[in-house]
Amino acid sequence: MKNKSLPCLCRHFLRRILLVAAIVFVPLTASADAFNEYFKAVKMDNAGKVKELLQRGLDPNLIEETRHDTGLILALREGSMNVFSLLMNTPNIDLEAKSMNGDTALMIAVYKNNKPAVEALLARNVQVNRPGWTALHYAAAAGADEIVRMLLEKSAYIDAESPNKTTPIMMAAWEGHIWTVKLLLDEGADATLRNERGMTAIDFAEVGGHKDIVEGLTYRLKMAGAL
């Protein structure tokens, strides 16, 4: 005679297993504690804690309250590269999210002169060109020539205009990065453009007190018949 209680027993254990699974994998809501834990772990480059929270269902695109940074952007600000790598490989991560002032992850990576992060983001085909300030403005201001080249290879607009029509070569001239100025000129930047205050790259160099750049730009523009 067959044991009729066996299927019933199996169903009982199956229900118990499903109940436990439901409890373990219930999505984690963004409670104040979880929210604070997440951004603290990002700042401390605690990838293990971030992974634990994400596995429990925390949204990887949560926005913190100070600058409205996502975890990815905050990781770049803080140099938390373990967390950055983890988030880059997290499903549904928003690589184009913007902070309160419009900065993207790419722009912060450039601002921090973080070449590995820039390479990783460009490999994911993040947006290089956008209205207003761009990653190329930041790279030029930092004198990050390798990153300038990387952005230009991805078709960054060389004469991109900020909200007041400042261009990357103006930023490089103001900060005194003569090799960046030369690189941008060689790649076709227009040093005769003026921003809303009527200032050219030469004017920016003069305000910054960079006589060598003033002389170099003046010579190049005279040679090109632009002065």
C-alpha cells in the first residue's frame, strides 16, 4: 500500500521553502537607515556593504540630499573605485544621471582626472556632448591632455559652449595649461571665438597671467591670418 501522506509532506516543505525565500528576497525599501547605510558605504568604498544592500533590492540610482549625486557619481567624487566598479556592473544603473548642477558621472571622472573611470564610462558609450558645460571643458581646465584626446576620439565637440559661451580652449588658457591649448589648437579649436563678455582665449590667458600662452596664441593666430 502506497504512503499517501508523502506527497502532502512534500507540499508542506515546499510551502515552507517558498515562504523563507519570500522573506529573504523581499525588496529592500529606501528606509532612512538603508539610505544612510548606502551612501556611507559608497563614501567609505565599502563594496561589500553596497553589494549586500543591492542584493536586498535597494535601488542603485538613489539620490543623496547634498548635491543630488547618485551612488555612482558620489563614488567618483570620493575616489571609491571598488564601489564604482561594482555599480558599473549593476543592472539598471543610470550612467547618464545628473547631479543638481548638471554634472554627470563622466564629467566628475574627468574633473578628478580619473583616467580608468573615464575609459570605463566611454566604453559604455556614455554621452560625451551635451548642452552647456561638457566633459571636454573639465578636461581642458584640468590640463588632462590624455583625457582630452580620449574625448576627442569619441567626437567631443571641440568648441563646445558653456551657458556663457566659454569654450574648452578658453578654460585651458585661463588655467595656464599651455600644452592643452596647443593640443586643442592642433585639433582644430577656434581661438578667435568670444564668450558673452566678449573674451577670447587670449583674453582668458591675460586675465590668468599666462604670458607664454598669450604670446603663443597671438603667434598662431597671426600665422593663420586670424589677427
